[in-house]
Amino acid sequence: MFKKIALLGATLAISAGTLLADATSVAVIDMNSVISSFSKTPPALKSLEADYKLATQNEKETVEQLNKKQEELQKLAQDAENPLRSETAKMKAKKDAQELYQKIMKERQEFLEANAQIKKMLDEKRVKMLNDLVAEIKPVIDEYASENKIDVIVNTANGVIFASEKANITKAVIEKLAKKFPPAPDATPSPAPAAAPDAAPAK
């Protein structure tokens, strides 16, 4: 009986040792910080922000123009009901109001469709920019993992309950990237670009 227990204990000890020997080396990384610190991010982000700014400015101008036409439409509607105006003048105001209303509805629809297309294009450009940056960053991470015999790297953005400082390789990867891709003299870390704001003209 005791002999069997002793043999079982030895077997468990060997199994535990085997598991430890075959243990997977896991590290964590904050990819948002890595991308923000990457020397190629600021110029890529600057170009994208310029596109967002231009799109936002054009959107604002179009909305203002539509709002002015909406005010003009309201004035025509008032003239069409003004008892102090002649019937001829009221009929003309009513006709002009109907034509302007149709024009506003058409322009508003065109604006919404164009705005949706622009937003889609900017979103696609943003995704491509991030993918291109990651494509250059990943080989450096792979190289670091190989050098340090790391089997699995988890992005903290995907949710990590706990990780020791030793397991966090973010700083080390950022330093390795900086050596391989030195930043330009005026380059500074930049946050990820925000989505383009939605806007619609007043009804």
C-alpha cells in the first residue's frame, strides 16, 4: 500500500517537473503605446488628420449653406401667407418656396450620401494606416520574442487580469523600435486618430 503511494508520489513529482520544463513563456504588450511611440506614426497621422480637417471644414460649409437656404424657405413660406401681400405676390412666393424646398431636399440627400462616402474613405484610410504601421512593428516584436524565448505575447488591449512588470515587454519593444527606426528631430509620440465626426444640416 505504502509502496504504491510512494510510486504515485514519484510519478506526480515527475509530471509536475515535466510541466514546468515545458511551460509556455508568456509576455504582455501595450500595442497602443507601441504604435503611438513608433517614429513613423506622427507623419502618417499628420496626413490623416489633414484629410479629417479638410472633410470637417467642407462639411461645416455645406451645412451652413443648407441652413441659410432653410431660413430663406421659411421667409418665402411666411410671404406666401402674408395677408398684406397681393395674391400674385403670394402665389409667386408659394411657387418659389416649393422649388426651393425641392432643391434643399435634393442637396441635403446628396450631402448625406457624399458625407457617408467620405467618412467611409477616411475610416478605410485610418485602418490601412494602422495596418501598415503594425506590419513594420510586428517583425521587431517577433525578433524580440525570438531573442528572449517568448512563446506567446498578449496585447493588453484585449484584456489582461494580471501581469508582472517582468512580463510586460512594451518598453523594451519601444526601445528596440527606436533603435531600428530612429525618430525624426521634430517627431513626437501621437495618439491614435479619432473617428470623423458625423454632422447633418438642420431640418
